[in-house]
Amino acid sequence: MEHSFHFELLTPEEVLFRESVQEIIAPGREGYFGIEAGHLYFSTTLKKGVLTIKQKSQTKQYLLSKGIIQVTPQKVVVCAESAVLQE
């Protein structure tokens, strides 16, 4: 069974994504990093880059402006100035 966690991608204008996911890869200040279910608590700033969201057999990517990420073992929230789905 794959482990999942709740993930939200927010901008000041709207909620772009709110679902269970298996992994995200985010553009941190020091480089890209991955988050999976059960990750320890932390928060940090994000730089401009691609946010990758992995759900079972589906992957979505958003081009982010700068923002912040808050991580708990059950939930991850990204608040970005702007985000655009890459198709």
C-alpha cells in the first residue's frame, strides 16, 4: 500500500490543488527537495521553480514564483505568490 498525505497549493487568489498525494518535490532555497508521508515538521521559503506533485500513476507540475512551505507528518501546504500548471 502506498502512503499518502494531504497537500494544498494556495495563491492569494485561489486554491489550486487540494488532494492526497504520494510525494512532492519543491524548489527550496538550497535546491530541490522531496517530501513523502510522515515527514518531520518544518517550514522554509521556496524560490522560483517547478513544483512536482506525484499521485499514484499521475504527475502534475506547477511553475511557482517564490513562496513558503509548511510540512507536518500528515499535511503539506505551499503558499505561493503565483503558480501556473505546466501542461
